[in-house]
Amino acid sequence: MSPRISPQIARSWLLVPASHPELFATAQKSEADAIIIDMEDAVAANDKEQARKDTVDWLTSGHRAWVRINDASSDFWSDDCAALKKVDGLEGVMLAKSESTSHIDDTADRLPEATRILALVETARGLQNVAQIAHAPATFRIAFGTGDFKRDTATGDDPVALLYARSQLVIASRAARLPAPIDGPTLNIAVLPAGTAHAKEMGMSGKLCLTHEHAAIINEGLSPSHKDIAWARGFITAFEASGGKITDGSDLPRLARAQKIVHQAEYFGIDVPAAEVSASGY
């Protein structure tokens, strides 16, 4: 895990079953930008109490991670919040089945002040209220629970079926000045590159995964490509060499895009040889 990656731009979000604490260390050593210990869907009802205890024990022994807690209407939510109330290693929580601002606000009230909340939208009701959820004071970022959403809405596996939902999450996040949303997992590693590219094309900048083997693929797919970086550096060089001359109305938007790409490349430690940089984009 790379500790330097801010959760605001973290690409790969690795969900680790709280019922398998032997996997926590493996996750921490992985290439995932962020770790989420999953106390919700990954844990059977009879195992919730022990999983909660193992999670707290790990987070109070010098480790840090996010935690996915059970939804606010469940029998386990209150105990989850109480257990995490004084945990120093808590990066934030992912709230399952976020469906209203009250779910976010009530969760924030039960956790330490300024705890960051990832609102996991995974139902029709959650999507319908996503704009309000995004504007809740404690909402840090929005994630898309594609599996439960498809089950709730009887939506199929064709990516086209989720275009509207993904767009709504992206628009709501941008309107609320949140980081771009986190897409749901792609279970089949063979189609993971395509799934990651689709999320990026939709305007999402993170992706959930259920195994550490997926993290590197997601990181690469959600990072600027060498071609994009070469174009961005070439454009900026040419623009500066011209003295900042504006040739048409597309120059400033392209400059902003180029600067964002270069910033991301520097942050993610991606280097492009000078020989690949071209000024042809200006």
C-alpha cells in the first residue's frame, strides 16, 4: 500500500473481509491505494461481533484503514459505530446502502468529529437522493455499489444499463465539489482493464476491488497514460513558449486539462522520457 496517495484521488480501494483478519496484513502490503475492512456484506450475521472485535484490535495496534460498516437501518449499525468511536487507526468509514442525508448525518453524529464518510450508493432510493447525499457535510466521496444496485433494480450486466446511474454519481459529486466517485468492482480480471477504462471514461477516478491482484491493473487504468502525459507536457511547453498566446477558445480548457494530467503524473510517480514529449498538441 502506498501511504502517500491521498484518499481524495485514491484509485484502487481494496475491500477485505473483516471475518478474515489474517488477510489484513496482506492487504496492507498490496499495491492498493486504500484498504477498506468490510464488516458488512463480507461477514455473516453470526460472525459480526467477532469480526468487529478483530477489526478494532487491528486498528488499535498501529495499523490504519477504512471500514465498511453496516447500513443505518440494520441491527448492526449502532454497534459498528460504537466500536469505532475511539479507534485511532480509523481513516474513515464506508456507509453501506446510503439512501438519505439522515443516514450520513446520523452516522457522523455517532463517530469522532470530522470522520470522513464514503457514501456507498447501491439502491434505487440512494441514486434518487444522491445529490442530497453528496451535499451532506460529512460526505467525503461517493462510491457505487454495482452488485446490490443491479439486484435492487433488476439491471443487467451490459455496461449501457448503468450509464445513467454512473453519470448521476459523477454529476452529483462534481456539483457538491467532491472528488470524482469510486466505481464498483469488476470481478473478472480478464475484463478488468475494460471495466476500469469504462469507469474512467464515465468520469470516475476510483474503483473498488475484492482481491489485491486487481489493484495494480486499476491503478494503471485510472492513471494518465504515457501518451496523455507526453501530450500535456508538450502542450504546456508550447503554450509557455508562445508567451501564453490564445489562438482560440479551446486553448484555456486544454491548458487546464494538461496541467491536471501533469499534476496527476507527478503525484502518482509516472515519468515519461523527454523524447516522447511533443509540442504538436498546441
